[in-house]
Amino acid sequence: MPSQVYEDLERRFARLSGVDNALGILYWDQETNMPEGSTEIRGEALATLQVLHHELLTDPAMGDRLGEAEGAGGLDDWQQANLREMRRKYLHATAVPSELVEASTKAVTACEVAWRSARRDNDFAGLKPLLQEVLTLTLRIGEAKASALGLDVYDALLDEFEPGLRAKEIDRVFTDLAAFLPDFTGRVLDYQAAQPAPEPLTGPFPVEAQRQLGVALMRAAGFDFTRGRLDVSMHPFCGGADNDTRITTRYDEADFTKALMGVMHETGHALYEQGRPAAWLAQPVGSSRGMAVHESQSLSVEMQACRSREFLQYAAPLMREAFSANVDTAGPAWSVDNLYRLYTKVERGLIRVDADEVTYPAHVILRYRLERAMLAGDLALGDLPGAWADGMAELVGIVPPDDRDGCLQDIHWPGGAWAYFPTYTLGAMIAAQLFDAAGRDEPDLLPALSRGDFSPFIGWMRRNVHAQGSSKASTDLLTAATGRPLDPEVFKEHLARRYLAN
């Protein structure tokens, strides 16, 4: 039987969960509905809640109770895992003083809002002072955590997003990918150049028709609209609260394919959130297991499932019906073969969120290198645009014409998410490994997708990932699900099958 001390800890963390939920809805509203004139007062409200959360978590009594509960015993496996995750959160929080939390929250709120107009106006110089403040405060947070956790600054920041992951492991994987991708990308481009070019889909594609199509495919994938919703924001994301999952996309009436895949990407995140263990939602052990695993869920839906030929056999008729009132959808451009060529087309592009599966890792490797250099003091923020252009030329083979499509394209650094970017490509690699294992365990997985039946796929993920919460470390979770730790070769083999063998 758990002790009264442990039960008190669960009550304390349930209160913290309530504050997290309030913050989640406020952040969602900030990105979707809040008028720009409300920035200052919203920043104050968010800072107040963040400080309240921090003070509840760092209450000296919390540390005393953690020590008592860890020495008392009497816990089952899930309670022991919950206690471990409580301790991890406590260590991260107590490393950072409340005034630094408050200052960072205010700086991030102001910078996020300014980023919207800065990107629109191609105004890096105007954003730079606010972004510098965010970077300065992030570095102070990183230094505080590094001292408390016995890590270097980058690893201390990284540990919050992907517990236990270290830059040394990222360097190993990314060095391997950076060596593999240029030649492989060239081979794929040569291969595709020798094939019939995909016919473009000509619009217009009304936003409402795009939205309805996205909703239909979200329902097919298993998204529960009684516990979530779809909205619009400048940068697509998944957020909200427990049992209230909010996802967003952005629409372009000239090209529906980007928004649709964006919807399915965020649906993958949302399915993870909606599939977490219900009995533990208000506890740390019920949380998702790090952002690399979270990204594996969005990419397993978008890249592994929804860019497969089988899925497009199901989706093509729905696409034709959705836009038939506005364009001629009877021609060969709307065939499954052509749609597959469009959805697997590889090209060197400027925008990370629009990048194909082959070139995407290069975009992430660039951001990883740049943020490490800025946090280490080896790259001044004012030199970021030039370093970005040089890195794009080296890694992607294309140079942005301006900062709007260069270093201003992502919200992450203005939003305070430093040491987050590596989780995207690690997530892609985990997604390939999970999907490979799911296909072996569920032989009907791909045939079912051709019928619009996601249940073999999502059911496997529910059992092996979603329902596990944070009960296992990421490496243990992946090993239990697939039989081995992260293996980059599975990702490479997936790319070769999809982009060369076909």
C-alpha cells in the first residue's frame, strides 16, 4: 500500500496538472484568437501562472515528501515510475529561481508575438533585441540547470524535452546522417528526374473544403472531436489540456496538400495525447515520454502512414469529391499514382515544415548546429542570418533569398524552445522503427489503410506507446516495442524502399 506521504505527493501533482491545463489553453488562445493588443496583459497572466506552478513544485515540503516516499516503499511499478518522474520534475524546477521563470515567460510572450510581424515583414533586425533577451534568459536557465544536474548547458536544456538524451548521442546520429544524406539525396533526385514528372494539382481549393477534408481524415485516424478541435494558426501545433486536445494548421488556397499533411501530422500528436493512460492523466507518469517519442507519433501518421500508396488509395476519392465543385478532379492528375508521386516528391526547399522526408533531416541538423553555437557563445545572434545561409547551402544545397524564409521561419527560438529541434529527426527515426515493428506484428496494417481503417496501426501504437505514458525511459520504451534500441539503419532502409525501390 502506498504511504500517506506518497498520496500527498499525488494530490500536489494533480494541482500542478490543473495549472498546466490552464496554461495550455491560454497558450493555444494566444496563437489562434488573441488580439495583438492583448500581448502585455496575457504575458502577465502567463507569467503569474508559471510562477505559481514553479512555486508549487519547488515548495520545500515537496522535497521532504519526495525523500520520505522514496524511502518508504510499498509502491507498485507505476507508482514507482511516477515517483521517479516527480523527482525529475522537481530537480529541473528547483534549479531555476522564480524570478528567472517570470522574466523568461514575459520575454518569450513578447518575442512570440513580435515574431509574427517580423516574419511577415522580413524584419530580423526588429526582432533581434527581443530574441536576444530570450536567448540570454535561456542561457541563464541552462546554466542553473547544468549546475544542479551535473550536465553541460545544452544537455541540461535538452533533458527537459527528451529525458536522458545527450548531445553526444545526437552528434553520433547526426554525423552519420549528414554523411549519408547528400549522396542519397542526389541519387533520389536523379531517380525521380528519370520518372514521369507528377502533374500539378491546380486550384483554387477553398479553405472550408480543405477543412472538411482534414476533419474527415482526422476522424478516420481516430481523433476524438468530443475531446479536441481543429483551428488555424501561423505555425501549426498541438496543444491544449488533458482531454481537451487543440491542433492547428494553416491553409493555402493554391495548394491543399501542405495543410492536409499538416493536419495529419498534428493528428498524430493528438492521438498520442488522447491515448495516454486515463488513470494517470494528472500525474507525471501519465505524461507523454519526451518530445522525440512525441514527434515519432506525428511522423508515423503523416510520413509512414499517410504518404503511403495504400493510404492514398483510400484518400484519393475523398480528395476528388472535396474539390469537385471548384476544379476538374476527373483527370489523371487526381489518380492515386500521381498523388503518390506528388506526396513523395523530393526537392531542395527553403522551409522546414514543408520539406520532404529525405531533405528534412538536413534542416534539423542545421538548426541543431546553430543553436549549440549560439548557446556556447560561438555564434553571435547578429550573425545568425549569414550562418543560416551558409548552412543551408552546405546541408540542403539552396540559399534563402531573405530572412523570412531563412532564420525567421520557425517559432521555436522566439518561443523559448532551445535544444528542441533534434527531437524532430530523432522522432522520424523512431517513427520508422515503430512502424516497421507494427507492420510485422500487424500484417493487415497497410491493407487496412487502403480501406481507411487505422485501427491495426493506431491500436498497436495505443498498446506499445500511448498507454505506456512515462512509465519507461525512451530507450526502454522503444526496445520493448521493437526489440532493439534506436537503429538509424531502419530509417535509411525505409527511405531507400520508398524513394529508390519504387
